[in-house]
Amino acid sequence: MNIFLLLTIAMLMIILMLRRHIPIGPCMLTSGIFIWLMKAPELPYLVQALRETLTMPRTYDILFALYFVMCLEIELRTSGALAGMVQALQRIFSSAKVTLAVMPAFLGLLPSLGGARFSAPIVEEASKNLPIEQDHKAAINFWFRHIFEFSS
């Protein structure tokens, strides 16, 4: 099977499962198993990929970096520093909508791992008094965090 067709089907599977409110982990696992079954359904390939993933130091670098980013975000949120930062931004910019756009865009400029762990709580905090649905908050966060990607 053509790899582009295979990837398109896998992405459609992920989208359909997410639309049915299946968590993203099982969606990714299911589509990954689908690709493996359609491309090379031999157990040695699967075992080799698992072994390489578990023995690469880069795997643990990424896991620990994401863990510490999460710890930092939790500390900022529980200490009140995140709320203070949003209040300061709202004093600088008179519009809450500008604050919603500026902070994810600024964080998107930084070469950081786990940028969504910082910008999503900021968008949540900045939109407390606005009637915005969760999916729109996610879209705002994603869009403005990646707006400078082409210039990077």
C-alpha cells in the first residue's frame, strides 16, 4: 500500500476516534498498530522499535524535560505567579483578546519543549471572564503559539 495513502487513513482514524471522545493515547496507539499491520506486520520489527525506543538516551531526555516543564507550570499556577502575569498583561493591553493572542505568540517564539504546558494555562486564565468554549481556547492557543513557525 502507498505510504501516503496509509498515513492518510491513519490520520483519518485518529480524527474519527477523537471526534468520538476517545483519549488521544489510545487513538495514536491504534493508528500506529494499523500502520504496522499494513506495512510490515512482523513481530521482530515491533520488538526492535520498542527496544530502540527504550534504549535511546534521547527518549529519557525528552521525558524528563517534559516532566520538569510540567512541574514548573504547576508551581507557577499554584503560587499565583501565572495569575499575576496575566493581570500584568491585561494592564498593559486594554483588551483581553489581545492578551489571549500575545502570550501564546510570545511563547511560540521561544525554543522550548512543552510550550503548550505554559501557554494553555495562560489562555485559560486570561479568558476567565470571557464566554469562550474550551475548543476555541485550544484553537487560540494552538494558532497563536505556532504563528511564527515559518519565520523560525
